[in-house]
Amino acid sequence: MTVLNPHTLSLPKALVTLLAGALFGFGLSLATMIEPEVVLGFLRFEDWGLMLVMGGAAGLAMLAYKGFPLWFRRPLLGGQFLTQAASWNRQTVIGSAIFGVGWGLSGVCPGPAIAALGTGNTDILWALGGIVLGALAQGLAARE
């Protein structure tokens, strides 16, 4: 039996990844998560529509994460199912707090921000710039 490297990118994996990303972006756009005003309304508990979207997405993701290893012997495109133990530490709490404050102030989350670029919203580049700088700062701090 040949063990496939899960990090090897083949044409089928690339196409499935592209399709999944396009579907994800379309779903974010359809749910209006790419509009910061709608997200801010959700965060202020004024708009409950996104609560249903996020709850449905989280439920489906949990079902897939827990169910696929039970239903399939291995992933459809090769490799193996991997698990990662969750651990809370100071960096996780601080990073989550910074992410939440940034999301609450701007109404922009990384996934929807990239999807918003596809709709021609170039103002979102300011938020994406902040996300990139934050990730860079975290990466540099983690080196030390």
C-alpha cells in the first residue's frame, strides 16, 4: 500500500481546493458576510441572520470533522485523517482577544475580506493590510 503525502498538490487536489474556495466565497457573499455593516449589525445583536449562517457552518464543519473519519477509511483524495489536540495558552487567549477586537471595530474577518475583493470592494484592502501586519508581527514574535 502506498502512503500518499497529504501535502503533495496534485491536479485533482488543486481543482477541488479551487472549487471549495469558490463555493466558500460565494456562500460568504450570498450570506452578506462580505459587508462590514452587516457583520457589525450581527456583532451588536441587531441582525440575527448571520447567527444562523455561522451556526449552520459550524455545525456542518463539526459533522464533517467528526463524521468523515467514521464514514471513510481515508480522505477521498489520499493521505490520512489527522487530529490535533487543542490546547489553551496565553498566546491563544491574547490572539483571540486581538482578533475579536479587530473584527468588532472593522466588521471584517479574513475569509470574507478576501471574498469581498472578488466583488470589487477595494476599501477592504485596508483591513487586509492590518490582517497581514498582525500575522507578520505574530510570526516574528513566535520566532523569539
